[in-house]
Amino acid sequence: MNILKLIKLLYLVDRAALLRLGRPVTYDSYVAMPHGPVLSLTLDRINSDPSPGNPDYWHQHVSERQGYDVALKKETSGDQLSVAQEKIIDKIFSRFGQMSQWQLRDWCHDNLPEWKDPDGSSTPIEIRDILAAAGIKESEARSIEEALEAEAQFDQLVR
């Protein structure tokens, strides 16, 4: 799959999960780049080389870049996603999966108010930007952010 298309689909999945479930699927960081919103750490993984002899989870399952494309090397276990997350992924892919990377980029530029053109650079997209762009009330957005922060702190404690 084309990398630009993959990154846009993953962003749309995370955005939809955040808006429907109050939490994203990937917990990645988001940035606005010239071609639209990006999952920052995921793009870094795509652009990185695997560690020789000890590939990380990403490189165990996804091929190294071949030009502008990556491919699935092997399936993952399906037990890491909830049924609700799987439904969101299916819905996003059903709606956007047939678009080209350029159609998807243009759709994101035209329909995602949290994306602002970074003029050739990159700028962070905060969770609150996504929630505000979707019309989520500030009090509800604050609750979602606080819950995500608590989850992140807990995750740090148990690592």
C-alpha cells in the first residue's frame, strides 16, 4: 500500500475512534504536514530500518519501504483490538479505502479542520484540536484528555 494512503487511513481510524470511543487506536502523536495529518511515530517507523536480528513489532509485520509502498509481511493476532475498534477500521476502509493517496490527501485537506497547512514544515495536532474541530464541547473534551492522560501515566507506571 502506498505510504501516504496508509498514513491517512490510520489517521482517520484514530480520529474516528477518538470521537466515537473517547480514545484512539494507536495512541500515536499527530502532526500536520504538507500532505495532511500524520501519525508521527508510525511514519518514523515506516521510514526507519529494522534493527538487524531484532526487528521491532512494526518491522516484524510490515515490510521495509519499497519506494513509496509498504506491504504486510504477516498477519497479527486479532485479539489486540476491540470489536468496536474493528468496526471503526472496517467503516473507514469501506469509505476511504478505494481512494488514491492523492484523493485521500485532498479529502483530508478539505474536511479536517484540525489540519492547518504547516508551510513545508510540521506542526503538532493536539487531541483538543481534533475534538474541537468535531464540535465536542470543551467540558467533554477536557474529560477525554484527562482520561487519556491518566491512561498514559498508568502505562508508564506498569512498564
